[in-house]
Amino acid sequence: MKAPPFEYVRATSVEEACALLGQYGDGAKVLAGGQNLVPMMAFRLLHPSWLIDINEIPALKFVAVETDVVRMGACARQCDIQRDDAIAARAPLLRQALSFVGHAQTRNRGTVGGSLAHADPSAELPLVAQVLGASLVLRAASSTRTLPASSFFSGPMMTELRPDECLEQIHWPVWRDRKTGSSFNEISRRHGDFAIVAAAAQIAVDDDDRCTRAAFGVGGAGPMPVAFPDLAQRLVGCRLGEDELDDVAWDAAAALEPDSDIHATAAYRRHLAGVLVTRVLQSAYEAAKAVP
């Protein structure tokens, strides 16, 4: 199938893109990597009147690795982020998650901001944003605002982006704890497919292998990915054995409200969530303990 007719304009600056969004409103869609937008247009699931191409805006392609945060423009390519050793040293969960995103060909074009703005509940990067507590900078013609990931996602393929706003930057917090480990895992029908369920975790420990900080979450088992900060707090101060991890994982699974579809029943998704959370917590804990 082919997309319905549309008008195309290439923005040369963030200011121009925001002005165009303000002018065309709900009738416009932003084109970044196009790995989600173009197929949805081909299937007539979306039919924008205008496509605003932001691919040639240098200000949206930057990456800055700092002590406490990794900042990047919304058009940073997924493949570039995956290959960046400095980012992997500061935010290893990003590289781990990106290895599950589509295939090399889609990561070569796909952008970090595009995945977050698309907000597929099974997508990997929105889950990482929830777990790490990323901040998203939203730009309009006359204003800029910053939302935490916990407030940015509002439902399946729904965000708090207004029609006149463009996602400009993403800020990923860096854990400065020396002994930190992270893990990402998912179950899908085939490699490269969207996850039936995904789980991510990051844990820091002290020299006695007691957990000092923890974060984890689940994607694909509800209308949007979700983190569990209250449950993660129960791990702090403990040496994490099988019982502690199982208790937290299955409490998280019980709190989910997954749907059934042609790929999996709600009960199966809830079971997978419990299994995967246990695995990523254990893997992250072992990785943290292994840091010299």
C-alpha cells in the first residue's frame, strides 16, 4: 500500500520546525528516522496533511556525555548511541536495550527521540527512559518545558507532546555509584519483533554487596512501560538472594494490567513479567558485584 497524499517540508532549524508545527497543528507529523511513521502511513493508519522533516537540523543530532547526565538531541541515531563507548560507560542500559531494537538496518535510520515520541508500549527505549528517570525537553515556538519520563507517556502511542511541540532533547541520568550493574531482556516471537514483554533493571551495591540503589521496570504488559520505584526501594540495604528478588518481581507482575491479543494472553504476559524481572534483577546484581 501507499501513503495518502501529503505535503512535505524540510525544516533547517528547531525554530523553523516549531513554527511549522504551530502553523499546521494536528495536520502535521514530524519525520525523523521514519521507521514507525512511514509504515503506519503506508497502512493508512496515519494520514497527515504535512510531513515536517527534521533530519537535517544539526542541533537535534548532538551527544554530550557529562558527569551526571548523558544529553542528546532527539535525532541522534540509535546506531550511533549503541556504538558509543563513552555513553555505554555512563548509561550501559541504553546499549543493552538498543541491541534488542529492530535490526541493524532500522537502527541505522531510527532515532532515539522518534522511538520515545512514538511511545509504543512494547518499545525498548521508552522502558529505559522510565527505569532511568530520563527527562525530555519539549520545544514550541514560544516556550520550552521539561517533563520526566513518568509524566511524558500517557497511554499506548500517546504522549504529552502538544501539537505545536517538538521533542528537542533527552537527558539520561548517570549513576555515579562505582559498583553499578544493569540488565535488559525481552521475549518476542522473532528477533527484531516488538517485545511480548520486556524488563530492565539497574542496581548499585556497596563493597559488602548490599544494594544501595535499585530501579527496574516492565514494558509490553500494559498501555505504557512502567517502573516500580517503591518496590525497588525494598531491595535497598539487602544482599539480594533468590527470595528477595522473587518477592519483588512477582509483586511487580501482580500490579500489571496486561491485555490479551493474538500474540499472548494477559495471564501469560503477567507470568513472563515475573520471570523476566527476576532475571534482570539477578543479572544486574551480579554485574554490580563483579565491578572491582
